[in-house]
Amino acid sequence: MSTLELYNPGRKPHARLRRRLGIRVCGILHFGLNTFSGREWGYGDDSPELFNPTGFDPDQIAESCKAGGLDGLILVCKHHDGFCLWPTRTTDYSITASPWRGGRGDFVGEMTAACRRAGLAVGFYVSPWDRHAATYGRPEYVTEIFRNQLREVLGNYGPAFEVWFDGANGGDGWYGGACEERLIDRSRYYGWAENWQLVRQLQPDAAIFSDTGPDLRWVGNERGYASPECRGCITPHSAPGIPGEPAPGNVDESNLGTGDVDGKFCIPPECDVPLRPGWFYHETENASLRSVAHLVEIYEQSVGNGGVLNLGIAPDQTGRLHEVDVERLTAFKQALDSIRASEFSAAEVAVGNTGAILEFPGVHKFNRLELAEPDDDEEKITSYTVEVRRNGVWQKLFSGESIGFRRIRRFPETEADACRVVVNTATPPPTRLSLRAFHAPEYRRDENESLRHPDYHALAHPVVSGHEMTFDLPEEMELHGFVFTPVPDSPAGTPSFCQLFAEKDGKWHCIGSAEFSNIRANPIPQVAYFQGVRARRLKFVAVRLLEPAPQLVFAEFGILSGQ
């Protein structure tokens, strides 16, 4: 029996999953040394002395999230740098070694209590990868450190609605000063059957999220989008060329966003996306949050395609949510409330010989429909048609393949006195459907919307040679960073580690380096910062690539300049 078969009952959703799906929008809160160092994925060598959020206000964070429409908040208790945000007994690399609260603080404890006061469900994430631990890569790291960290968090902070795992599975790290690359067996090293069993023992009501479930799966990107016909059921497979059964970090990503019509397991997608360009707070990104219209679009492409939305939340260095984040969350909730308030007809209707009919209160304009199969049974519909009735005549509005837990569809405003769903094919047809009709306001995203920095300057006409490219600036400029924009879905030739050089007196001098640690999953513009440097000529060198290629691949390259 596979690990998944031990923890997932098959195509029919269980009670734990149904409860979790009731939380349509949650957040995942990233806060730690990266907040103070400016990194996204810390190397494991930053000093705990950096961590000192002197204005930490957990109630402000929790209340802002609740007011912003979130119903749950997953706390990143330890990220890949290994720094623990609770007073753990497993390592001295934690807040007890920081100046915050005189070394007696407990971020996880204070944040958990604040969430409960605000009416937020609480979830937890402890990174399996630890770039600080000297024993990472050896069996004792898993048995003596990682699992004991799970026991501390899951056993001491009350009930969780979700326990979050990812496929973080080794690479470069500090590792107690070794400063080397460590690779692991992606299927077996962490012992996922034992980890999941530990979660079930300590948090029996919590849904478990990971690349492969067993309750919720990663959607395969960090843009928050599931496929329009995404299925809740899926049969996970191992990543191509990697032996072992599918596991977090070892999964074929090709069907994560779509699911499978004949999938063996009910594992709906959780769609994660940061409110900001990245997961941690960076002051230079205060003008680069996703717009309200973009967030509404993400909601309708995640929740509206049968999944749930997980929005990245990032407190600033004071330990509060910045006012621009608070305002954007509030505006997002107001937009969703305005859409919900436009509902004018809703019912759970039987599926008869002619379909499931929703009668309207007279002739009504509408432009949005929400459909759902029963959540206590497996998804059955494989194709359907939605029709509207005008003057007693039924006319086709749109068609689709999947409904499952939820399907939200927008269409040009139309007028009718009823709509019906005709089930074309199903295995077998459901006995009832939930239908909700709206005359919703439009939120159109500006196609030119950018998450780039306001002081960004794109550079044109590079000279590319193998894994290097050089640029001539129009004039000598003061630089404090660069932005590398990848080509989505093109890992071959995309750098994962790079260096930038400036020419001075005919010689190249390294002025900055960057690890694009999450570029495969989140192919957004990658930002690196350095101390102000004046330069006229630059050279970018890809030290390491995601996948081998004879030449560097990129969509755009630019600098952050003060002039």
C-alpha cells in the first residue's frame, strides 16, 4: 500500500477535508530573519541578533487579516534558514538567541493567541529543509530535530485547521559552517508516512497540505491559478527521472493544476500566491502589491476553479502589517463583499431529466454563476451545458467539463428568467446541484499592471555569450540592485545563482550576487540588492542554472537606480 493510500480514503471527500474547504481564503504569514536581512530564502548563516521587531503587535496583524477577508492564518514557524520563531529545545538558532523580548519571546505563541482572539483559524508550517542544521542530510536530523520541532509546535499551540508542508528538499546551505550543497532522497529521507502519522496523532482535525496531499495538493505554481477545468481528484506521480513513490518534493507537476478525470484520490488544489511580489516584507516593494482587480481575478481562478486560496502575508520589520498591506486587504474584502451582495437567486436543486433549473425572481440581468456538486460525494460531472430561458425558449450560455466542489463563471451580461445546467456526461450524474446567480460588479485588471519597483530601469541590447551577458548603460549611474525577469516554464538556461560585475579601470569587480531560490515555482522578476555603486558597464554571470543549457535564457534584465 502506498503512503497516500494510508492517509487518503480515495475519491470521496472525508469530513476533515469538507471542513477545510469551508475556509475559502486563508493566509500564510512569513516573518523572520529574512524580514530583516532582505532575503527571500535565508542561507542559514544570518545572526539571530537581526531579529528584533520592537513594535510587534500580533493583534494588529490578526485583526487586519480578519478585516481583510481571511478566515484562517498559517504561521511559518520555521523557514528554510532554520530560524525557529518559538523557544524550541531542538536548536539554539531561535528567538531565544535574539534580543527580542530579552530572548524570552514566543512569536508562535503570541501570534496564535491573537488569531484566536480575532476569530481566525490557525495553521502551522515547519520547514523540513534546514540550511542551518549541521546534521541536515543525515537520519538524525529528521528523527531528533525536525520531528521534535513538529511535536513542539503541533502539541503546544492548540488546534490547527491545516498543517502545511512543501517539497523543500536540500541544496546549498550553511549547515553548521560546512557551506556546501547537500542533496537527499526526495521520496524517503523525510519519512512522510511517519510525519503524516505524527500530524494525525497531534492534530487529528487538521488538513494536511503538500505537493501530494494527502488532503490538499499544491496547484503547481505560486501565481494562485488553477486550470479552468481543474479536478479535485488526482493520481500523483513521481517527478520524471526521479525514483521512488510520489512525495513532497518528488512529484510530476504536469497534472497538479488540472487534476485527473479518473484520479484515484480526492486532493483538491490549494492555490498559494503572495500579496507582494515575494513572500517576505521588503520596504522597496511597498508600491508593488497586487491590485484589487488582480486579487479578485486570482480568487475566481482558484476558489472559482474548485480550490482554496492561500494569500501570502508579510509583516514589516516593526512586527506589524504595513498600512499599504492593510488597505489592500480591506479593499479586497470589500470587492468580494460587493460581489456576494449582488446574488439575487440561489438554491440547491434536483437534477431531473431536463437538467437542474434555477428559477429567477422575474426577468433579471446577471453575469456570474456559481455551481457546485454535493460536497459529501465524489465529483461526477465530466461535461455540462448552462442554458438561459428567455421568453420560454432555452438558449446556450456556456459549457464546461468540471464542476466538483465549486465552479465560478463570469460571462457578458445577459437577461433571463431562469437558468439550467444540463448534465451531458457524468459517472453517474449527481442527484442535486447548488446554483447561485449574481449581477456582479466588474473588476478588470490592467494588463500592464507590474510588480516591479518604481525605480526600475530595463536595459536593452545585451551581448549574450553562453551563461554571461554584458550591458552598456547610457551613462554612469548609481545602482543599488538589479532585477532578473525569467521566461516562465523555461527552467533550462534560467539561473538559480548569479553574480553581477561592474567594470572599473578596465577590470570587472563583483558588486552583488543573488540566489533565485524559488524561481522555478514563482517565475516573477527576481530582485537583488547591494550597496550603492556607480557604474557604466555591467556583466551578469549565471553561476548555476535550474537545468543545463548552452545559453542563458531571460525575458528582461534591469537595474534599480537612484537617478
